[in-house]
Amino acid sequence: MADKKPTDKKSIKTIIDHIGRTVVGSVTKEDPKTITLFNPVIIHVQPDPQSGQLQVQSFPYIFMEFLKDKDKNNWTFYKTAISTSDVDLDDRIISQYENINNPQPPIQEAPAEEPEVIKLFDD
């Protein structure tokens, strides 16, 4: 699969779905009745029980591991069942969105030296 380009900030749309979840996604199609989002992510905000500060959690509408074709993850929402907005999201939320949909493998440090080989049996 080819590397995905970073999402254009202008193409990111925030909606509230039919059960009240905040959903962020890249708009692939929009008409008067529907809006289609590619790789939508649910944004969940809740207070931390110990500190009382708000925590923001983001997770995909469907986990990528469940998909055979990662390029087919378009979700169409009927505008009669959702709320749309014109909010301009903070760059940190956009970054979380991109990291969920285009995760980078962790950087692993190479071992400093070769580990000692211990022979268990004589040849």
C-alpha cells in the first residue's frame, strides 16, 4: 500500500453522530443529504477521576485490523441524523487523527553489541 499523504486540514470535518458521539473524518463526498467521511475517528472526552482534568481519547470507528482493504473505509452519514459544524480543530487533535489512521512503527534501537552465544551442546 502506498504511503498516505498527510490529511489536508481543510478536508477534516467534525460531526455529532446519531447517538451523540463526536466524530472526526476526512470528507470524501458531500451532497445536500449526506456526508461521507474516510477513516472516521471518535473523540471521547471525560474527566479524570483523580485530577478532575478532562482527558481526550481518540479511537477509530472501526479498527484497521478488521479491514481487508484499508483504502475502503468510507462511512456515509445522513445529515438528517447528525449535527455538522464548522469548527477548526486544534493541531493536536488533527495529529491524533493522523496517527490513528497512519501509525508509524516504533523506532527500535539497535543493540550496542552482539549478545554472547552460549553453546548448549558440543558439535
